[in-house]
Amino acid sequence: MSTVATVLLMMGVFALSGVGAASADDEGGSPLPAASIAFKPLVVDALTDVLLPGYQSLAERAAEEAALTADLCREADGGRLKAARDGFRELVLAWSRIELVRFGPARDQNRYERLFFWPDPRGRGLQQVQAILATEDSSAVAVASLREKSVAVQGLPALEFVLHGTGSEALEDATDAAAAFRCRFGAAIAGAIAVTAGEIVADWTGPGGYTELMQDAGAENPLYRSHGEVVQELIKAGREQLQLVRDLKIANAIEATPEKAQPKRAPFWRSNLTVPAIRANIGAVLALVGPDGIASGLPEGKEWIGSEVAFELAQADEVLARVEGAGPWEAEVSDPESHEDLSYVLIPLGDIVSLLEDDYPAAFGLIMGFNSLDGD
Amino acid sequence: MAIDRRSFLASLASLGALPFTTLARADGAPTFIAARMDGANAFSVAVLDQAGAVLFTEELDARAHDIAVSPDLGTAVVFARRPGWFALAIDLTGRRRVASFAPPEGRHFYGHGFFSADGRLLYATENDWARERGILGVYDPALGYARIGEIETGGIEPHEAMLLSDGRTIAVANGGIATSPDFGRAKLNLATMAPSLVYLDTATGEVLERAELPASLHQLSIRHMAQAADGSVWFGGQYEGAETDVVDLVGCHRRGGMPALIAAPPSAYAGMKQYVGAVAANRDGTRIAATSPVGGRMLVFDAATGNVVSSRDVIDVCGVTGDGRDFFYSDGRGRLWRGETVLSEDPGVAWDNHIRRII
């Protein structure tokens, strides 16, 4: 591979070729020959089966949660609080199934951070949420003005605090004035999430939207010069999500021993949704890059790679299901048995992270570049 | 990071490519130095001669980033990649490591640094994450690299910093992106990030000037830079906003003015995928190169006119340094380049983000 497209500009004439142009390979994201792989159907399937339904579901769950919290505000009682909390769970799971998409419309206007301001090691979001509650800031109870505020007070972690944080029990008390404000703030957050999710859906599906950009990859496309590049982006997204789950959500929280565990470093510990959310994250990666996803396009003789993804992720999920069943996250990270289970989960997740940056893309003739993989 | 030797060999075999055979004896003077990965989870720093042949290597415990070369050309200090916890001093004459040191409690290296004009001090970009401050740590080579002070950089995340040609002014690229070692490399403040290019006085540590891009570009992280012959500072950015935004990625700043982004034909920057990984000036400072490993592209600008004079598509290109009128550069697939030519290729090596010229 010693021929690399080299374009020297002379006399002010500007002509550029895309990566791999010299190899006349218009399907691969790199100049490695991969003519036998039809990337476009893999892109279409990923969009139709994973990405678009994922965002659609997020928008729907958010709209439902906005209605449930509004209902709680209208007439507070234990049943409606439970319904709002149950709705929050569905919303978190919907988000967790699409969290891996860090490109596209979610990157525009800080929508990703608006939905999921995490990690937040300084607790900035919590401070801001508490300040709103303490001052009963009236601009925080209307969706439009809330969306003008910090990204940290209009997404899932903020709504979690409202519904599950200290003082949230008062939400079932119809006579508590402070709880009434808290409820209206929660309803506004749910409404803001619905608006943000709706914007993302619109920017994916509208004319000239991101779906078209990905489906119409090619030389004239401003972002994706080939469908191979799109597939590469999707594989990278799956890998990043698993690495984040492994390193930031699990390893970082469980630390080396049960005594050193830091359960609050993981997201959604207040609502005890940490493990269900992680399982949804892993399930989404499996759907995207597993045998029913992109791995279905692996060339002959490489099918084992898809099977390995499915096997290892199933292993991880099985152990996580056991931890979820054993008790609340905060307690389980310090429980020797669950701690050991969680430590074990790091192994299959690490294996698949390696696979997704190495053998998996290589089997498609794609390269995850050493320098481009994780920037600096 | 698990692109190992085996997979390199496998991927190259699948290309039908053969490693270059270096017949020339590597017995020249140390000319270039760069960090690299040279096996499964194995890292080293390599010193090369003028022809790009490896003179000697030093094994490292973890991945490294950039290197500072002392003005007497006798010492090179290799910095760990962020969040970095080690630096290693190498005697370029004796061809051996002479010291290793770490940042103090509560700080980590960002991966870049430089020597003072007289070589008596070494500066390293550091993160004071508890107070979310950018810091230049000051180290004394004569005292075994004891840390003798620090200077605030006036922004979050100082990435590359350099001593300008007057020998007294420091330019710092405050990338603006907050991270905390508790959460690895996760970006914590993309919605509010505020990068800057700050000039500091080595004598007083004071901020001499602070240059910022317009608010609409607050998500263009200013990270790497080089000084042109006319004294201007050229910088390369990484854009954290929407992929569909069309953003000029390379800029130039002259003291006392506003930073100006350098316009180029849209397709030129589009091929960089909103990411510049390294910036360098050629030997006489008349040309500036910016590389993008993400897009696999290097652009070369005329420093006087701002015109793009060359665009080269090289997969995973990143490390770049001046070489005569042109540039010497490296990629993640084991290749070293001079101008238009591949000098050598070692499929067992991935050259890391930066390469420095020693002489």
C-alpha cells in the first residue's frame, strides 16, 4: 500500500481526492479493498432497525413522561408519583438504547449534553438543580425558558433528582407547596427532553437530514465519502459505548475492592437504574454490531466475529442481570459477590472493545487508525 | 488501545504490502524523535537519523505524546499522553534515559512541554482538575527535574505550549475542554467550553495577551500550534459541534490582533473531518502544515498568503515537523514521510501524534 493519493496544488488549481481515491475504491472507508462487501444495505438496516426507532422511542417516552409528570402536578398522590417514576424508568431505558449515537443531530446545539449531562464529577448539575428548587426559579417551570438555561438542568440527571433525590417523597403530598414547585420543574424537564428528542428525530428524518446523509454516502457527500465510512462510524460508536460502559460506568464505580467502591460515580444510582441502563447500552451495541446488525455483512469465514460479539455481550448481560436481581446498585457494588460479578463483566466488555477496533473492522477492510481512534 | 503487532501484520498482509527493508546503516546523528506503539500495548520513544532510520529507542510504561528538546540538543523530555503521569528525560548523546519524573499530587500532564531559551527550565502543560485550572509546571533539569514552580495558563486544558522566537514569550493553546482523571478522557463541558490562545511572560508569569475566537466558535478547541517566520502563531483546532457545520480548522494570530481563521476551499477542510492533530512550520517558517489523522489529510499553507499550497491524503497521518522547505511526517501505519516520499515503513509500529526535529 505504498501508493497514497497525493495531490499537489499548483497554479491555484484546486483538486482534492478523498482518502482512498487512488485505489479506486469507492465503497471502503479506507483504501483496503473490500469490493465484496455491500456496505449500503448495512447502513440502511442500522438506520431502520436501530438508530431511527431508537430516537423515535426516546421522543415517545419523553412525551409520555411529560404527560405523567403533568398529571402528578395536577393531582399529587402516591399512585401518580409511582407512575411518573415508572415513566422515568422507561425514558432512561429508551435513552440508554440510543446513547451510543454521539454523532449527527445529537451533537448539534448541545443536544446530547441537554439530554444527558454526565459525567459530572463536580456535581455542577446537582448544585444548579438544587438552586432552582431552593429559589423556586419561575423560569425553570416553563419548557421554553428552561431550555435557555444550563444544559445540566434540563435532562435526565436533573429529572432523576426531582423524582428520586432528597425530598422527592413530598411529591405525593398534594398540600406541600415546595413539592408543587418541584413537580412543575420536573414536568418542564420532561417537556424539555421531549422537545430536544423531537428536534433530533426531525433532523434525522427531515429532507436533507442525517438519514439521507448516511444513506447517500459518496464522492459528492459533504460528510461521508463512502458507505464504508458510515459503517466505520457506526462500529466506532459501538466500540466507544462499550468502552465508556466498561471504564466509566462500571470500573470507575466498583474500583479495585468492595471497600473502595464509589457507586455514585455511575449514572442513575438515585433511581437504581444504573444496571438496567447499562444493560440497555449493551443491548443497543449488540443490535448495532451483532449478528443481526452490521456483523451480518461480515465476509465468509469471518462470521465467528459476529458470534463472538453476541456470545461475550450475552455473558456480560447475564452477569449484570444477576447483579440487578441481587439488590440496589449502591449496596451491590460493595457486596463481595456482586463486586466480583461486576469485575468479571469488565473482561467480556474489554474483549469486544478490542475486537471492534481491530479484527472486526479489519474483516470489513476498514482501518481504525491508531492516531484517529481516540483524539488528543 | 489494542491495535497490536499481529493485526498490523495481518492488515498489511491483506494489502499485499511488504515492509520496506532499510539497508542503510542507522549511524547518523539524532535528527528526529517521536513516540510510538510498537506491539500489543507496548510503547516506546524512538530517535531517528536524518534518513528516518531508528538510531535507538527507549521503552515506555504507557503511551506518550509529545517531546521537548533542550536548546543544546543534548536532552529530550518525553511526556505521557493525557491524563499523563510520567515524563522521561533522555540523553541524546549518551543514548540513554537519565531521569524520570511525575507531576505533583493533584496534577497530570497534558502531553506537551518545552525548554526555556537557556535550557535551565522545563515547562509542562498540566491539569489542576480540582480547581479546573490550566497550569504550566516548571521543572529544573539541574535538580533532577524537581518541580520548582508553576504558572497559570489563563484557561482550561492547556494542550500544546511553546516558547516563541523572542526566547521570552510563551504561547499556550488552552483547548478549553475540562476533564477529570476520575472520568478518564470524558469531556465534561462541551456546552460551555471556551478555548483561548494565551501569551505569557516567562519572566513574570503574567498574561501578556489573550486571544479568543468569536463566541459562535467556542466549540473549536485550539490545541496545536507553530510559529511562522513573521512571528505569527498558527493554530489547529478540533471542532466539537455538529459535523454538518462548516468550520475553518486552521487559524493564525498576530499579537495585538484578532485571531483569523484561514479560509480554504471547502473540500480542503472537509477532508480533515473537523480535526487537526498537529501543526508545524517548515525550517524557514514560510509554510505551515496541519495534519488530520481522522480525515487522513495534511494541508500545507503558505504562511505569508494563507493559501493552501499542498494537500496530501495519507491515512492516519499526524506527526509532522519542518524539513527544509517541506515537512517530515509520520502515520499510524508505521510510515515515515519526507515531502512526497515514503522513507520507511515498519508494519510493527504505529507512530504517535507528534514528531520533533532535534537538529
